[in-house]
Amino acid sequence: MQLRIAYLYPDLMNIYGDRGNIIVFQQRCLWRGIEAKVTPVSLGGSLNPHEFDLFFGGGGQDRQQLLVSQDLQKKKAALQKAVDSGKVFLLICGTYQLFGHYFLTSDDTKIPGLGILDLITKANPQRKIGNILVKLSPEIILSPNTKYEIRNTNLVGFENHSGNTFIAQNSSTKPLGVVIRGFGNNGQDKTEGAVYQHVYGTYLHGSLLPKNPHFADYLIQTALENRYQKPISLKPLNNHLEWQAHQFVVKYRV
């Protein structure tokens, strides 16, 4: 089997170790004899949604987000087709914000997003930074769209953002999880991240997937099942070190 990954703007959106998520996708596939082909997609590059099974984008500063926003508008139709056909997206921080309707910066510059996720983000003077513990939403844990069983319902990571993200009420976009410890989307409503179909946005850096092998496998299996249109059973791996890292964050106190 082969997993085809589009790495969105690796030269512009890659802070706080976000590239580590790509390494996890590659390595966890390699250990199972699955080829993981990673293709960088950046400014001016073409994007054929049929050529990829999984899309990843990391975090970036306001200047980089403005450049990426302008380019994303040119790729909007292709990305929407990918979403509608069940492709998997993992979007961290800045790219997560750009899949919403807009990001309003501290100088009142409105950076337009794609509107795929029904949310907005506004800059806030409070910097939301530190380790974060999140309980996954039931819609993901009990998802009927994949055969993968998520036994551990926690996600851990490191957040560092000033933007406050708000999901629209009564929307088909839902929170990725509920904050147990940390700030999450806005530090107010206890939500973290967002989900629409198989688009998963989050503020969890650090990077996210090395400390959350269950979520990494969930994304891999979901992407493979969508590509091959059949149930996929992933070979179990020894995740001892990964769970040690996960538990350290769960127990960590400041």
C-alpha cells in the first residue's frame, strides 16, 4: 500500500516542531511496510486533489500566513474537492486558522481563509502558551467513518498562540476536543481544535503526533480506507516510548 501526503507550505508554515508530524506519518508507515510519499506544495505550485490521500499544514507567523492565504485562494477549489471526497487533513495553528473564514490580526488586518471550517480567529493580547491536555470529542472516538478504535481518548501537546478561535454555533464544524488543562481555541469555552468531515484542525504543537500515536494511526488508517475504499487493519507497533512521552505531559504540572 501507499499513502500519498501533501505537505502544505513546508518552507513557510513550520514552527514549534510541526515537521515532526510528517516524520511520524512516514515512520509509522515504514514500520508497517506502507510507502509514505511526501510531496511539498508551496507558493505557486499546482495541486491536484486526486494525487493525495492526506494533507498536512503547520504553524507560521502573521507575515507567512498572509502569503499563504493569498496562495490558498488559488487552490481553494482543489482543496474543497479533496475535503468533499473524504481526504484527511491535519492542520496545525496557522494553517488551521486559514481554513476558517478569516484571521483578524492585532493591527486589524483581515487575512482571508478558505471557509472550509466554520470558524473565525481574532488576535488577542493574551499569549496562550504551555502544555495542554485535551479529551477527544465523542464524534471522533465513536466515528462510524473508520474501523479504527481510539482506546485512549486524550491528546497532549504544546500550544503557543495569541489568536482566539471561535467555532460558529449550530455548525457542522465541531470541536476536536474539550480542554482538561490549558487554553485551547480561545481560553474561554474549553474547546480545542475543530473537525469537519475528515479535516482536523488544532493548536497542538510540540509536535503533536509523536506523543499521540493513537491519533497518528487514526489519521493514517482513515486516509488509507478512503483511498482503497475498504477496511484497513494496521499492524500493531511498540509504542512504549511514545506513551512515556504522552504520560509525561498528562502528569506535568507548572
